[in-house]
Amino acid sequence: IDDMTVELDGVTVTGLDPATRFLSLDNVSLSGGKALYPEQRIQFASLNIDRPELVAWLDENGNFSLSSLSPANENSSVSDSPPSGESGWQIGIDDFVLTDGSLSFSDNSINPGAAVDVSGLRVSMSGIDNQGETIIPVELAGNLAQGGSFGLDGNLVLLPALSITGRLTTLNLPLSLGQPYLQQYARIVVNDGVLISDIELSFASDQNLTASGSLQVPGLDIDDTLEQQPLLGWKNLDIDRFEFDLEKSSLQLSQMTFEQTFGRFVIDEARATNLSKLLVERSIDENVSEGEPLAIVIGGIVVKDSAMNFSDLSLPLPFATRIAKLNGRMSTVDTSSETPANIKLEGQVDEFGLARIAGGMDMFDPIRYTDVSVEFRNLLMSSLSPYTVQFAGREIDEGKLNLDLDYDIKEGLLQGGNNIMLSDLVLGKEVDHPDAASLPLGL
């Protein structure tokens, strides 16, 4: 049979549970078909699919909606495929093109749920057949309704098992897509930030996933949801090279460069940090295996032109300041090593003040081990008037402050050794405050 053509218009499919119109197609066109017997071969020149729309989801138990399309037949032990070594019908398509597709996916296994909408999906493949180990060139691209785009250029193998290799690129994918998952672990909200990547990908469903390439994360903005205040942000994060191997459970990163980073770190009156309060306690399912922990190696961290709000409310004189023009670096970070990462940072406070941060920290478990010293030099005492008013009832007109703060955390216990020196102190006008002591400070 020669010159076969098959065309379908306006296809819609409804089903699943709950009943949903989960698939629709404007047009499906098969052309240039040929069927040969007894050669048992069917070959088409092209398959075109226009404007397909697919709706899929995970239910509350994590079950994939489309999995119910093929109910298991428990009474059948006969395979539809021919026995190994016997030839069956060979089916092939020279060129496959999908245009202007869309996908709506929702994850109801978490609360609140997550959703991703893909539009403008384009897929092209060539040399498709049902024979094992056939390498199929594939090009794929699309846009997200939430912003950003992605593309894949590589090779695909469908049988006997799915595998794919190629180059995956993403442009301005919003990090807020991960917010529903992130808030299961931390009380934070991602306001802004995108992902730009260029990745060499290799995936085999029955073997392994590896990925390597470069990453950029510009414009990050994260708030904590407890105090409704900025927590972390930066102008740009650049990672020149990363390598991930799922089978080896390893992730290696080159030097990470942070530009114009902002962070807020607070120690409260009870010596608890604002970071420790953000973690969400989760119940542990004893029936779920955690698997091999991910081994992470970071080849150093560089901080450029950054800023930090630092507060220690546990001191006799509560202290808060902003450090600007913060620059420095951190040594290699390795989860497989108990050696802490060395930290050295220096920044400016006010016009003439200086801040230095130095020491060591377990970056993946700072509560287990931290030994950091923070030095402040030549700070203006006038900026501390909001604190002195509360207990002294007076503002500060003049004065300089030097601080040497040592923070030593071992197995969750914080010990602080603090040296405070005030010089050339001049108190200013009186301010009424109910908590201020009645002292003759004006003498």
C-alpha cells in the first residue's frame, strides 16, 4: 500500500479521576505512508501534530494521573511484543514535528500545591522507529507561563529503555516555581530570582543521570516569613562549572562568585539566631529510606561589593549595624571532610568604621561547629541612640565604639566572648522612656 495519509481534526479525550478533558489536538497528520507485507514494515514520511494541549497532575498520594490510562491486567501473562529473537512489524517515521503545544501540570501531593504551565512547545525528531537502540536526533523548546524559556538539542533512544543525551539550556526561569516545595522546609519566600544555565545532560531510565555545565542566578530576593523582612539576596551568583552524578550521589562546584549580596543575621536575647528559627520541623517516616547523602564539594566562595545587617541583642548594650562594601572569600567546602571552611571578610561601617569577619565554620552544619570572630573598629556611638534611650533615657551625641566578638558553637551550644570599648563618649538630650533608669548621667 503506497501514499497512505491519515488526518484527524479537533481531537479531545476525556477521562481519568476526577473526569477531566486532559488531551486535545487541533490536527494530527500522517503522510507519505507505505505498508509492505510480508516484509512487515510500515513507514511514514512525516507526522505533524498542531496545538496539542495536555493536562496532568499528581494527586494527594503522589500518584500520576496518566498512569491510570493503562490498567494492569493481573490475569494476563502474555506479552504483546514478539519473543526475543523473532521479528515483528517494523514501524517508522522519517520526520516528526509538534508545534505550539501546551502542558499544564500540578502537584497536589504537597500543601499548598505547585503548578507549572508550558506554552509554545516545539518538538522535532527524525528517523523514529520501533527498533531497539535507534538514535533519534531531537530538538525541543518551550516557554513557561510564569516566565522564562528552555531548550534541548540532543539524541534520544526510546527502546529498549528511555535514554537521552544533549545540551539543555534555560533562560530566566523563575526560582519562585520552587516556592511550594521550599516552604515545606523553611519559613521563607522567594520574591525574585531566575536561573540561567547551559548544561550537558545524560539520562538513562535504568542507569544514571549526569549533568555538567555552568549556572547563573541573577536577581535573588528572599524574605523570611516570620518577621516579614529581607533575609538574603544578591545581584548575581555565577558558577563557571558544576558536575553532578546521581549514581555516585556527588555534586562538584567550581568557585562560586557572589556579587552585591545582602544578608541579615540576628542573634536574639536568648542567643538564638534568626536562621535557626526559619527551619520547619518535619516528622520522619521510618518506612522511607533516605538513601546515600549527597557529597558536595565547592571550590571556594568569593564575595564582592556586598552588604550585611548584623545584630546581637544578647550583649549588655544591644548592638546593630550595617556592613557595606563587604569583600572577601571562603576556602573549599567539602561535606566529606570535617575540616571547617576558612572565612575572611572585610567591609565598611558608616563613613570611617571597619568590620572584619574571620574564622572557621561547617557550612553545611554551622550549628555543629562555628568558630568566628567579628571585629568592629571606629564605629559612631550616635547610631546606638535607639538602644541607650531605652535604659539610660538619653541620646548619644558623640563617641566611638570598638567591638571584639567571638562566637564559638559546638554541637548546638553557643559561647560568646566579647570585648567592648567606648571612647570619647558624650551623652545628648534627655528622652522620656518608661524603662529608663533614673540616673544623674548629666553630671
